[in-house]
Amino acid sequence: MKLMKITVIGGGSSYTPELLEGILEKRELLGVTEIWLVDVPEGQEKLSIMEKLACRMIKKAGLSITLTATLDRQAAIKDASYVITQIRVGQLKMRRSDEYISLKHGVIGQETTGAGGFMKALRTIPVLLDICRDIEKLAPDAWLLNFTNPAGLVTEAILKHSSVKVIGLCNNPINYYKKFSQTYNTDMDDISITFVGINHLIWITELYVKGKSRIEDILTGVSDSYEARNIPSFGWDLDFLQSLQAIPCGYHKYYYQTEQLLDQQLEQYRNNETRADQVRKVEKELFELYQDPSLDEKPKALEQRGGAYYSEAAVRLMTSLHTNSRHIHTLNVRNNGTISCLPDDSCIEVNCVVESHRVTPLQVGTVSPQIRGLLQVVKAYEELTVEAAVTGDKGLALQALTLHPLIPSVDKAKAILEEMLQVNRPYLPQFYQEKQGGHQ
């Protein structure tokens, strides 16, 4: 059996115990011999806490896996079989800034959607591409599993601007399998779901349980068990669902129920208790737990962080790649004509067949106008955002933000862009360095 080195970039993340739990459970099947946790100097303290907890988890599992925690990214990447990225450029401080600047200007403030997701992408994409340059040199055969948000945008940038074998992952799809298996009291393997769309903008167009279509259960209100835990629950209008003829994901609420969500967010903003504030509190509590020398497993409290089943999605995928299982996973991959109304080189989130040497999306073809309209607009925003992040072109950045459905005007987009760029200046060298043959 081929021996395996797994490298986790962003190893000091509060999500790491979730990931480790899954890797340790499948250690024999995967043949894991080394796990490397790598972070940046700003994350040194959290990485040190995570290293000690990881060692206790490995010891409890009775496994002889070598664990290395380091700030040396290149050493961590060298000869890795899998590189998992779960980074947050600017840490939670900048997430809070993204939310608060958005809400200050009267638009939705969210980590991956709208102005907040846009700003996170501008900070994050150049760092991920830099990581990819290391992978190209030091582990050219490695698979990169990207969990870093906004996952679709980041994965598209890597697909377009590197040669790394990348797959974008989100815990959203596996959550639906889990929830529907609970609703119908059956195994996940009995559930078949067709997803159409892009990361955090996927529609379920088919739902089968033991070979029988059950999508009408949702469209007619018999079951509403599919909400994302970290998004407020506002019941869908049944007339709307039936005419949509698809199940929207939780993130669609930002588009379909903008007023209700914005009102709630503005109230949180006035009270200094947005989702970013909640996450900082949960993070603080988690790292206090992680320091307990008697803790040797993933604590239950981690589920409040919003990453439920994240490790299961990652480990299932690694297992399929490692064993050439040809199992179906819902992944972020290059379109290549799968969704006919989107560019071939764009990143989509659909069901894929996973082999050891390739990941092949399953054909979707034509989508209804109800889905196509919003999907194409948000994808165009994503295309422009990727190019703005790579080139540092403020004009492209302005066009991207103006195009986004949650930004109501050019004036609003320009004001948000100027403030976000200024606040994020330390993380945006591409926007501030001298451009040859032109000006910025």
C-alpha cells in the first residue's frame, strides 16, 4: 500500500480536530503515515495548541502516525499526497470588518456572499495561488482539496491560474444527505440528490429515496428538514417553491429573502453581535477547551462553528481518490460543458465520479430560466472577481461588485470598494504595487 503524507494548511484552525477525527478513523484504509499542520506566524499560538491536541488524539487512537506542526510551508508541502487548505487570510478580525463595512453601507454582510465574500476572495486568491506554486514545485502529483472560502471562487482561480490538481469542497451537500437520511430514517446510501449550480448557490433538482422521487415532499411543505444550521430559518413560500421546481440551498435566502435577512443583520450590527462576533466567541471558547490536557477527541461544541460533517466530506473524497472507488461526490470542479449556460472554464458544484486519476462531473445540460437567471449573474460576478484578485485591476473589481445582485447601485459599489480596499490594504499588494505600462 502506498504510504501517505497529508498536509493541512491552516493547521491552527478550530476546524482541525474535525478533520483529524475523520483521518484517524480511516487511517488503515488510507495508509496515513504523516500528518503535517502548517500555519503562519500570526497563527503560531493556535497551531501550538492544535499540535498538542492532535498528539493526544493520535495517542488515544493507538496509531503510529508522525505529526509535525510547522511554520515552514514548503517543508510541509514537499512530497505530500494530499494538501488540504483551510486558511483565513486576515483571520477573524478581517471577517468582522467584511461584515461591518457591508452593513454600514446597508447591504448584506456575509462571509462568502455579496460584498463580504468579494473582499474575502480578493485577500485569499493570491495567497492560494502562491501555495499552488509551492505544490507545483514540491508535490506536483498531490491533490489539493480546498475548503477555503469562498470555495468556488478560490477553486476557479486555481483552475484558471495553476496546474495543480484541485478539487473544491463544501460541507453543504453532505449536510443535505445527512438531513434527508434522518428525515426518511434510512442510510445515506439510499439517498440520491442532483445538485445544479455553484458553491453556496446550488439548487436540488432531483431527490430520490430508495429509488423513489421525494422532491415533491419538500416543494409541497411535507418536509423542511434541509436548512443550513448557520443561516437563519425563514420558511420558503410554497407557491414560490412549486414554481421554482427545485429546492434552494440555505444561502439562497440572501437573494430570495434579502429584506428579512438584511433587517435581522442590521439589528445585529447595531448590537455588535453579527455572525462574525458570534464566531469569535465560539472560537475563543473552543481554544480554551482545546488546551485542556485531558481532552483527546473532537469536542461536541465544535458543531456550533458551522462546519458539521466537513471532515467526513474530506475523508470520503480522499478515500475515493486513494482506492479508485468511482463513487459519486458533490464537488467544485471545472465546468467543461456540464452546465451548458456557463463558461467551460468556470467552476461549478455538481455531482462527480471520482477516480484516482481524475474527477469527472456528471452532465447537467440545460437548466430552467428560474435557475439560469440568478446563476449566470452570480457566475459573471465570480469571473470578474477572480480576475480582479489576480490582476489588482480596480476597474474589474468595481464591475464585479456592481454586478452582484445584493449591491443595488454603482455608487454603493464604489463606496464599499474604496473603503474595503483601504481597510484591507496590507493584504492587497496586487492593488497597490506600481503597474508597468499603465496606471491604477
